[in-house]
Amino acid sequence: MRATARTGCASALIALLACAGCGSPTPDFYAMHGDARMDAAPVAATMCIVVSPVTVPDLVDRPQIVTRTADNRIELNEFARWAEPLKADIARVIADDLAQRLATARVSVFDACAGALPQWSVRVDIVGIDSVPGDAVTIAAQWAVRPPAKGAIVFGRSLAREPLDSHDYGALVAAHERALGTISSEIAAAIRAGMRQ
């Protein structure tokens, strides 16, 4: 009788633990894309642009999406994560945006020009990302553009703020994309100005 009771209890405990494992939530993974406001029509390569390095603050350099509450509390959401390291995602988005804004298909996050076209180098230091669900995403950046043939480096600062009317993480990531699109536009303008000199 005791053996039967112990066996029954053990079976019930195993079933309970199995159910607990089944119900645990799994994280959602997010990746940014190039600015959705731009047309993705294919273009011919007219120059080579390398976007590297890109740096981000330690506070947001982690797998979890980091947000700030209205009372300035920082939250790391274990169930809303970046699909790749944030600085790699930002570099790829800026490269995609520059390819469209400057009508060149030869934009990379690593040096792949091999001297075929005039090479421009872009460094981006993200100095702040402030993500407040239901309010706005603000990205501050310092950047430097080095023209071909050892031309004078152009330095710039950008501050992009994209309002949010939702607490949804998909909307938050889309606001990051739009803010990076604004920063990319300012970098593209500096490259166009350098091309005219």
C-alpha cells in the first residue's frame, strides 16, 4: 500500500513538473530593417562605403531590449530580445539606408571594396538610446565620414526622436528603424557634400 502511494505521488510530481515546463514563456526576437520609408529599388554601384565600426553604450549592449519607464527605472525584458548584437544590427541598418539614399549598391559593414570604386569610410558612435514605451525612442549619435584619397574627415552629431503611441515591442523596434533612418540621412548628406568638393 505504501509503495503504491509513493509511486502515485512520484507520478503526480513528475506530471506537475512537466506541465510547469510546458507553460514557461519563450522570448520574442526582434531585428531591425532599413528605413521602411525608402524605396527598395535596385541601384548600380557608384561608390564604395564601409560602415565600421559602430559602437553602442554598455547599458544597451546586451541581448535584452532595454527600456526606461516614466519614473526613470531601467528595464531589461528577458522576453523581448535582439536577434543579433545591437551594434551589428545598427551597422547593417545604416548600411542599407545609405545604399538607398546614395544610389549605390556597394555598401558594407566590412571592407570589401578592393579598390574597384572610390571608398568612403563611416564610423558611428551611438552615444545614447532612450526607449520609453508609449512615449518615444531617442537616439543620439556622433559620426565621422572619411572621404577617399585621404580627404578631410567630416564629423557630425545627430539626434533623432521618434514618437510612440504604443507599448508594443514591434512598434518600439520600428521607431528605432525610423530614428536610424534620420541619422543615415544626415550622414548621406555629408557624403554628398563631400562628393561636390
